[in-house]
Amino acid sequence: MPALAAVFFALALAAGSAPARADDTIRRPGDHPAYNFELEPHLLLGSDDVYAYGGWGLGVRFSIPIVDNGFVTTINNSVAISFGLDVVHYDGCWYNGDCTATYFDFPVVMQWNFYVAQRWSVFGEPGIVLYHGFIANCPNGVDCPNGHPNGDDVGIEPAIYLGGRYYLSNNVTLTARIGFPSCSFGISFFP
């Protein structure tokens, strides 16, 4: 499933790449829409790092700009802090059995945005994810992932994402993200 999200993301980038080549937006520091915060509801595809099947779910991100003219003052970039809630459901263990799991992920990342064209921006997001998983339906004699037979899985793990936005207007974008521990596709609102 994450591969499917990557294909959609690549197609979206390819569709808009021809007009982006002639655009010099990246060379104009600060030439991007101003916003106080970003609200991004999205659909999710979870990585199959623990389970035999990728997960699926819903989530929401909130991003608050902290540097309007980013770390590199000679190009058009900005930096935000982004946090949210993702709910991802997995069917099937990579062990023998039909265990299931539902994870509540709480990502906290630094979002570094690069405004590469009039209607396109790309971003990188390094950070962490706090998670709480509820594992169920492990058959007798099968040890579910992380040694949790029918119980909770709580922890913290690194997160890394690459994404892009297509601006429908200054206040609304289509937003795609690939990475670990999930991929997403949603709509961002910039009030």
C-alpha cells in the first residue's frame, strides 16, 4: 500500500513539473502565501514494518510557522512545527495468525518547506512519533508483535517524511506525504 501512495505522489509531481521548470519562485525569498497555521485532514497508508499488511486509516495535522523566511535566506523557504493524530488499523500479523492492531500515532516533526513554483511546494519532515497500539485476536500459542499477546504496545520511534503540495488557491492545497511510519494524502487549509 505505501508503494501505491508513492506512485500517486510521483504522478502528481510529474503532472506539474513541466510548468515548474520555467518558474523562478524558489529564487524569491518570502514569495509564498502567509499563514498563521495549517490544518490538514488526510487518509493514511501505514508501513508494513510490523504487520504482514500495510495499515489504513485517517489523521489530522496541525502546523504552525516558526520561521517565515527559512534557514536559507537566499531561497524561498519556511519552517514550521507540525504535530497531529493518526489512527491506523492493521489486519493480519507477519506471524501465523489473524491478529489485528489499531495504532494511535502522535507525530511531532519539523516541517521545512521549499516553494519551488507558483503552485508547488515540497517539504521534508524529520521528527518523532509517539504511539499506542491495541493488539487483539492473537491465536493461542502465537506471540503477537513485540511480545504483546492481546494487549498494548506503547513507545516512541523516529519519523521521516517527504511531501509536496499543489496549491488550488493561497488557502487550500492538495498535500501528499511519503515516509515512515506512514504515507498520507489530504487537503491542507491555511486560514
